[in-house]
Amino acid sequence: MARYRHWKNHGLEADCVFVSATCLDFAHLFSSDAQKDLLASSLIEGCMDYKAELHAYVVMSNHFHLLCNTPPSMTASDLMRQLKSRSARLIKPHLSESQIEALKQQEGLNDRTFWQRGYRGVRVFSASAFDVKARYIALNPVRAGICKEPEEYRWSSVFAIANGAHDEFNQLDSEKALRLYK
């Protein structure tokens, strides 16, 4: 009999991590532009508030990916718990009736009504691994068939950088990126 192995997330204080979170039951809770704007701004603001250095992000209809350095005072688990809680509180009032119905089947189980339990997190140790994860994030909407070029997808760091949300080293500037969604 095969033994179930629970995913082990990694990411201590000040680590560079690639993290992903998925909506409960893979429900498409970010189907409207306004809902994607809310999630993108919530994630960016959360990273800024908790002092997590955000390198790359993408918001899809039922999940998101981040590449960031965790704050010196937080693990990746701590950061994700805060980001997921914050975003759920912000977005729940903006769900449509059909989106609320999609979540009702799971309502009450483990007191979760928005995000799936946990998250996927991987520590990024090298420049080449960083590049692989950043490229994965950039190409997520392309692989999903939403756009032909990563710069076309509004809810990503690639779009933000292409539209002026970068510093003098052409790296993501979170404050400038946040203005795209407000």
C-alpha cells in the first residue's frame, strides 16, 4: 500500500521562496478583472507591509504564484498565512453568486471557505533556480492560453515591469506596480 506523503514547505526567515496558493476546490474566484486587481493589490501590499521583497508574481483565475524573499522576522508559512487571510477578507465581499455557490460545498470544513489548506513553497538557492521560477511565473498565462506574450497579461510582474513598475536595475518596484491595480 502506498503511503501518502504530505508536501513539506520550505522557507525560513529571509529566504528566497517560490510559493503558490490555490482557491478551495480550484474554484475560479478571480474571474473578473476587478477580482484579479484586488488579489494583485492585496498580495503586493501584503509583501510591502510585511517587508517581503517581491520579485515576481502572477494572479490566475484560481491560484497565484509569488517569488519573494521572506522578511527577516517571518517564515514562508507565516507570510503565506497572512497573505491568504488578508486577501480572503478583501475579496469575499466581491464574489458573485455563482462563485459563492462554488464554495458552499466546502463551507465549514476545517473553517476554510476560500483558500485550500496550506500552500506550495520551495526555497530558491541559486541564480539559475531563481531564473527558472521567474520564467515559470511569467509564462503561466501563456501556457494557459490567455495571451501570446507574458507582457500582455495585466496581473503579472512581467506586465508591471513592461509598464514602468521597475527600478533603475529593471527589477520590480512594488510601489509602482501597486498603482496599476488601484
